[in-house]
Amino acid sequence: MGRLDGKVALVTGGGSGLGRAIAVRYVAEGARVLVTDVNLAGCEETLAAMPESFRSRAVARRVDVSREPEVEAAVADAVERWGGLDVMVANAGIGAPGFLADLPLEDWQRVLDVNLTGVFLCARHAVRAMRERDRGGSIVVMSSVAGLHGAAMLGAYGPTKAAVLQLVQTLALEGAPSRIRANALCPVWTESPMVDAFVQGLGMTREQGEKVLTRDIPLRRLGKPDDVAWAAVYLGSDESTFVTGVALPIDGGHMAGRLP
Ligand SMILES: NC(=O)c1ccc[n+]([C@@H]2O[C@H](COP(=O)([O-])OP(=O)(O)OC[C@H]3O[C@@H](n4cnc5c(N)ncnc54)[C@H](O)[C@@H]3O)[C@@H](O)[C@H]2O)c1
């Protein structure tokens, strides 16, 4: 028995990092998953990372979350293929590291388009499909601890991650009459290509980067993609049917306070 048996899920940004881990876990827990990303080859790699016996429950599709017709068509694809949508994992996100004073306006705009407008578009088309079917549903939004406090050099990224937290609260209120839940995950630094690129951009080796990034993590390690994927399984499953409107840190104690 899988924890997501019978569920249909759509995962955005499923071609890499956390989205890949979530898609793999979801399929292993019994879900049928539309694995989407702007990078279709990445989605195919995600399917290849699934045990062969589960792979028939996953389909790869190219979707840019900042383009509404693509999001709408992807939700329609899941509904037509499998009869409805139970879980939307709005995970796709990008960063544009740099100090606010130096950040090109185009970079700021692109981060907003993907991280905020993209989540809005995924949520609204998911809600429409879930309402139509009238069997409730779960929207899982990937925020960050950078949405819970300021973060130097993440000047475009942090505000989008804070904004989606309020989007989630609003979705929770508006979705409640239809038993549509919305929750956010707030990971701290977690092993992924995004973090590798950030560390490289600082001119550090992986080891140096890990030392710096774990300074404010009491459990003294980076997150692992599966730390986040397990939380996404919980929020997508019926184990969490009374949980809505929350922001769950997955952060090794980072939000608990300062170390001496
Ligand atoms: N890794 C971390 O430390 C960390 C911490 C907190 C939050 N997050 C969040 O987790 C999510 C996944 O990040 P990751 O670390 O796996 O990064 P990643 O770069 O490995 O994966 C992000 C994926 O999103 C895809 N993507 C980018 N723009 C897109 C678009 N317009 N439409 C669809 N897909 C698009 C990329 O192609 C990539 O496959 C992001 O929202 C990120 O902000 C990551």
C-alpha cells in the first residue's frame, strides 16, 4: 500500500533537484505523476531514475510555468489522461543571486515570473480542475526559509518566496469550502544543482560551500532532496487532510533561533 495510491499529481520543475526527488517518491508511493519542466530532457532523466516497475505511472512533459497556456494544457493533460488532478506540486523556481543594488531589472522580473506568477498559474488551474471534479485536492508550494527571513544576495528570490506564503494562505481560505488544501514547504540549503551553482558563483569548492552554508543549521548538514520529498508526500496524502495554510520549514533547526 502506497501513501499516495490512486492520486494523480503534477510536479513542476520535476527535471532536477527537489522536483525530481518528489516525482520519484510520489510514483513509489503509488501516485500517477505528470513530471513537468522547461527542460524536457531533465524530465526524461527523472523517469529513468524511477524503478522500472513504477515508470509506467509517470509521463514527462515540457512546461514553462510562467506561460499560462502551457500550464493550462498540462493540467488538462493530467485530467484527460487519468481522470482528474489530486495534487499540484508547484516546485519550479529560479534564483538570480546578487545584491539588490546591482540586480538587472530583467533578472528581477524573470524571478517574479517563474517563482510567483508561475505558482499562481499552477495553483489557479489546479483549483479549477479540482473544483470541477469536487473531490478536494492538495496544492504543495515550494517556498524557502528565504521566504521567512531576509537573505543577503537573494534579493529577488526571497521576496518571491515570501509572497507565495501569503498566496498559500489565501488559497487555503478560498479552497476550504471545496476541501482544497494549500501548504508551503520551506527548505533551508538543500543539495541540488541550484545550490551547486550558487556555491560555484561564490568561487568556492563544494566543501567550502558546505561549511559556509551549514553555519546556521543546528543539525550541521545540508538538506537532502528526500528530506523535502517526504514532507511533500505527507502534504499530498490523506495523512494531512486537516492541515492547510501552513508553511513547514525543513531546515535542520535553522528557524529555531541562533546558535551561540
Ligand atoms: N535547493 C535548495 O537549497 C532550495 C532551498 C529552498 C527552496 N528551494 C526551492 O526548491 C525548488 C527546486 O529547486 P532545486 O534546488 O531543485 O533547483 P534546480 O535548479 O535543481 O531545479 C529547478 C528546476 O526548475 C526548472 N525550471 C526553471 N524555470 C522553469 C520554468 N519557467 N518552468 C518550469 N520549470 C522551470 C529547472 O529547469 C529545474 O529543472 C525551487 O523552487 C527552489 O527555489 C530550493
